[in-house]
Amino acid sequence: MRVTVDVKGEETHEVELAGSETTGNDASAAATTYADLLAEIDYSPHEVSVLVDGHPVPEDQPVETDEVTVLRLIKGG
């Protein structure tokens, strides 16, 4: 599954996720989570919020959409 990740105020990433297609009884074990998606673009769940259709989603929820918005909570120094 290809996911477009729009990091607000920064760049947009196209991420190809393996394990997003789930079938059978092992669906929850094989599903790629939003935390996995963040790791692909070098962000920690502690520094961002992930939004789907304008609503925050838990980092341990499986990715089931092809467009995600990421808001950085901490920036600068």
C-alpha cells in the first residue's frame, strides 16, 4: 500500500508499506501501524500527531488509508 504523508509546514512523503494488506486470523499481527509509518519518515510518535480526515488516530492503530497528515508538536530548539 502506498501512503501519502503530508507533514504540515514541511515536505510530503510517499511511503510504500509492506504488511498493510491483511487477511485471515493474523490480521492484527501483520498490520502496519501509524507508529511504523512514522518510523519510515524518521519521526517519533512523541513529537507528532497523526491525523486522518482531520481526526487524530492512535499510533498503534493499523494504517487503513492512503493519505495521512502529520502535525509536529515540537519544533526548534
